[in-house]
Amino acid sequence: MPPERPTAKEIDEKVFHYLHTIWRDTHANMEDNDTYIDLSYNVWDRDDQRKSRGQFRPSTPKNIVNHASDQFLAHIPDVNRDPIDVDKDESEESANNVAVGVKHVLMDAARRAVKGNPWKQTGKYFSAHGYGVLELALDFTGPREDRRFPGFWNPVRLEALHPSRVLMDPDEKIPTFATKRFTMNLKQLKALLRQKHASIVDEFDPKNRAPWEDVALYLDWDMDWVTLKEPGERILYQQRNTWGLVPYLGVYAGFGMEKTAWPPTTLPSWPRESFSLLRAASKCRRKE
């Protein structure tokens, strides 16, 4: 018997629960941190103080994030593979060769990343928010679609996403489900639906929507199904998950520790040390 398909209502309810219950306070902390990093935070607490006093915002919070990523975090992945038979030298040599090959694949994938080196970007999210998310994907849309791919073609893609864009169970080391929130312009979406042979593609009429108009989307993964839908709308396409995994990885930076309160409201509170560093930069100035 095939696994049960998730419905549009189930996906919307899951997203609402994780957005407004599980991840709500953590996302609020991330938004607060953003004000320190982009230097838009309020130095003074009261409105009358802001009107009568200047708001000099030192760049220390942004420097903490950028310098930690630029100088102290490795931008090259370290790949290790254990030999199948530890008693045979050939097995260890074979494992080392596999590790070298995988490292080259990851380095090439990082070079092709749209938003820059994913290892470096994840390091910035570690410093700012104490949490990072990596996305694994495959891209077979080469420059020569009418020909065979060359032998050196690497379809693996790796992106560091903002940690608030993907909703997962924070207590799962290897996720069994995830929902990515993203946007795609209408032209790209119609091309994707045609590629998936989705019958709903004709309903995206250019007369009602501009080709460059961004469309908010949910890409929902579980161990059995992959589903694309608009928030609050019906499913655009749905297919079996033939990978046998969910291609997202949420990683904690290891700062701080989880709070005693139960049930936890801020999830989990690892990044509090980095939060205090960002706030300290302005608090010290405010006391002068």
C-alpha cells in the first residue's frame, strides 16, 4: 500500500504550528539581531530620548559577524570516510580516495552556490543567530540541454539558507520532514510546472499576473512525498520522494545552553552568547 499523501490543509496547518508556536520566539530573536547587524537598532529605549539625543550606532555587531566568518571559520569542508575493513590497507586507501572525491564535489558545489560560499555564509549565521541551514539539490539544467552532459559535469548544488526559511523539528539531527518557504517569479514557476508535467500550469494566466511577479511558495518534504504549493492554496504538484532523505540540515553553532523552563519557548537557546555580544556593542556606548 503506497504511503498516504499529505494534503494542502495538513501542510498549511504544519507550517502555521511551526511558525507561530515552535519557532516563533526564536525567529523574533533573529529579527532583533538583524537590527544590530544592519545598524538600524534603537540606542535609546524611550521616544523622547530618541528625539532629543543622537543615535550613534557602532559597527561592532556587524564586525563581529563578518570577522568571525572571514578569519576564524574554515571555508573548506573536511570530509572523512571510515574504511569498510580496518584490517586491510586497500580498504583504507579506497576510503581516503572516496573522501578526496567527495571533497572536490562539495568544493565545486560551493563555487556554484548562488549566494556565495555556503560554508562562509553558514559561519555568519552561526555568529549572528547561532543556527544555520544547508540545502542539498541536484541541477541537470546544463548549458547544452540537447546534448549529453560532459564527464566532468557536477549536478550537486549546495546552498546556505537563512535559518528562518526552513521549518524543521529542532530536536531531529537528521530531519524526517522540512518545509522551505521561498519565492519564485511567475515565469520560473510556470517553467517548473511544465517540467513536472503539472496540469495546473495553465491556470497561471499571464493576463492576471505579471511574468516577473514573485509568488510565495511552500516546498514540503517528508520521507515519502515532495509537495509544492502556494500558502493557503491547493497543491501545484506532488511527487514521490525517491531520495530516501530530506535534503536539509539544521546545525547549531554550540553557543550557550538550553533554558530550564519547560516547555521551552525559545528554541533551543544556544545562541544567547552571540546575542549578548551584539547587544553589548551598543549598550557600552549608551552608558557613555
